[in-house]
Amino acid sequence: MENIIKRITEKGFLVSSNLKINEKDLDDFLKYLLSLENKPFIVSNDTYNDFLKSKQKEYVIIKKHEKRPEIPTKVKLRKIYNHTNKKIDINDWVAYYYDRFNKISNILKNRDELRSATTISRVKKINGRQQVALIGMIKDIRKTFTGTTIFELEDPTGFLKVIVKGDEAVKKVDELVLDEVIGVIGTKSKDVVYADKIIFPDIPERPIKKAKEEVYAAFISDTHVGSNMFLAKEFSHFIKWLKGEIGTPQQREIAKKVRYLFVIGDLVDGIGVYPNQEKELSIHDIYRQYEEFSKYFVDIPEDINIIVIPGNHDALRLAEPQHVLFQDIAEPVYKINNVIMASNPAVINIHNIDDFPGFDVLLYHGMSFDNLVSNVPFLRKYGYERADLIMEFLLKKRHLAPSHGSTLINPMAQDFLVIDKPVDIFASGHIHYTKLGRYKNVLTIGTGCFQEKTPFQEKLGHNPTPGRVPIVNLKSFQARIMKFR
């Protein structure tokens, strides 16, 4: 241990007296410490645990289960958030938004129309009328009494007023939100730009991937174990179906080939999540809630990879990105051998077998959806019943919570909510309404729930779809919904 302490201190770190690490990890651990943007003042067991979580392990499972065909599987954690304790100040917010601007502006610069985009400060120096292309973050949006939309655009060099004029640009004004990064093409005249085109970063159209063998992925969220509205009977039916014990012959054949199960947050109902929640709980202890949840999952066949991310009802901070569930609180879930913990959001690659690249799956619980449904006009029209449109909107913006305040944020040197790379599947939960969609060959999946309609949802006029589970045939890349209620 003396050698470990000596080597760490030589790199300029202080070492906690209770630090215990495996010596074989030392070289990689030192590289990890030196690579951190915000280096810890004291290296502790928490630092070491963060390092262990950051190791992008591949989980390969080829296990034989009675009456189930052998299908090789693979899960790779492409992008997960690793928590670092740090006091936050104004500089973190500045770095956070600079990172968002730089990432998304680089995406926009790949568009032919914006390759010549210039900075706002240079545009302001142009005399007379001239066609310009620029990229910026929306600082303010307003409408005149005649209905004309005016917004203020900013970049690291300054601010500029933009008046929406062209027909093509006018069509997009109802989709504009504060703090998103967009491209504008228009005419500079005096102190303003008259926009003819508004360009969102958007995702490119991707070819559809198809696995060589017939294998299925299932998606659930919002089980809310511990709530007195938890649908235990329906959830048990789902588990029994996975085990091949119930369903039609065709449904049982599908169950035998399920090898990936995504759990997209709100495993339990939590404690003190909202005022007077205790009146709606059947289990008033958070540890017992996770213990009860695990009792269902221990029965799932071990050849099914279970990928779990947290949600706003789980026992950790609300600010996003959310790190993986705390091991000491959710210990019974961690003990299930085929459970793989990830952050919210996360990108998971599945079924990368032989020369097949696998499918990249973006998982996001969906806390920003409430704000979007309330504030974006065309989304407000459909309410919570069109998760597909909400996810399409976010894919266009290349960000999971484009407006400041649309979700609680933990500012860091990097904006983890940027959708920096295209994916094959985008799956979310939170709104308790099942909906499938497809946008530019990206399969969008809104999961249902296993909780009865709550009094709060009743007040909102929201009608959830409990007991429904989307499943995807990875060979045909077609999705369907299984109903357990």
C-alpha cells in the first residue's frame, strides 16, 4: 500500500487514509486521475469507485437456459456519465454552455449551407445588404403585434437580432425554443438579419441495420414498486411471459428469444418525491422498495441482459445527468448477475456480434418532456400521447433538454445531454404512455408503465397506458407492443 500512496502523491494528489485499491488497477487509475477535467483534491475510495464505473466493460453472456435457444449476446456501454463531486460556481455554467455551443455548431458546420458560416461580430461589421450564414444560440424569442417572429441570437463574439421573413423559415418558428443552437441563412441589413432559412442540427438519415439471427429487445420503465398503485399482477405476468410460462405459442416463442431488457428509470416510487406522497405508498422504506423490485427480477432468465438506468423517482439526485443507482441503496438489484447499471441518459450498444456493428440505443428517462409539452405549441396540441413527436423534436435539436429550465441540470465541463452521435434506437419513459415511431430510420420507443393512473395524472387529464411493453425484433428491426393488461 505504501507504494500505491507514493505513486499517487508523486502525481500531485493527497490520499485519504482509508483508500483501498487493487494494485493491478494502479496504472489505469493514475491515467484516469490525470485525465479528469476537475481533478480531486483528495483521492478517496469514492474516487476509486468512480474509476471502476468509468471502465467501459463489455458484458458477454452465452448461457444455456432450459428450453431456451442459445443466442450469443453482447452489451457495450458506449456513453455513460461518471459522477465527480465538485463545488459548482458560475464558471461551470459558462463552460457547460460553451461546450454545448461548440459541439452543436460543429455539427451544423457539416451542412453545406453553413460551411461558410461566420461569427456574429463579423456579421455586425458588414456594411449595406449582404447574404450571410451564421450559427448561434437563441437568447430571446418574441412576436410583434403583426405576428412576425423576432429572436436574438448569440455566439461567443456577441448578439444579433434576427427577423424571420422567408416562407421556409416561418414554417419553423413554432419549433424554436430558448437556448438551442441553430443555423440561420438570410440577409444582413443595418443592425438585423432577415432570416430566409432556419437550420436545425438534426440527425442524418441512417441505413437500417438488421441482425443476422432472430433476437428481441424489450423496453419497460416506470414500474413504481412501493406505490399503492403499482400493478403487481400485470408486472408478474410480464415476468412470467419472459420465462415462457404464459402467452400464445407465438408469444412464447418470442419470449424464448428475448435477450435484452431495458429498464428506463423509476424502478421504485421513492420517498418524499412530491408532497404527501406517503399517502400513496404501500412500502414506506426506500431500501425495501428496491428489495421488492429485485424479487421480480431474480426470476428473469439469466441469458437476458438487463440494462437499468435511473429516473426522477429513484433514490438519487434529480439533476441530470444522473449517475448510476447507489449500490448501497439498490444493493438487491446489483446482486442480480445479469443486471448492467448505466446512467440517465446513456448510449448502449447491443448485439455487436462477429462483424455486425450492433445497435446503438439512446436511453433517457424523459424529465424534459413535461416542459416541452407545456411550452412547444405543436407538442402541446398532442399532450403526453405523442412521445414519438417529442423524441423526433429532440433528435432535430440534437439535445435532450434544449431549453435552460426544461430539466434540472448539473453543469459540468461537458454537456452530457448533447446527442453528439446518431443512434439506431431512442427509448424513453416518464410520461407513462406507450408510443412507437420512426424518424430518419431511428426507431423511437415511448414505454408505458406498471402503475395505475395517479390522482395527479387524473387532474391533468392524462390517460396512461399501463401494462404495455414495446419489443423489437432485431432481425427485421420491427417493433410491436405486448399487452399485459
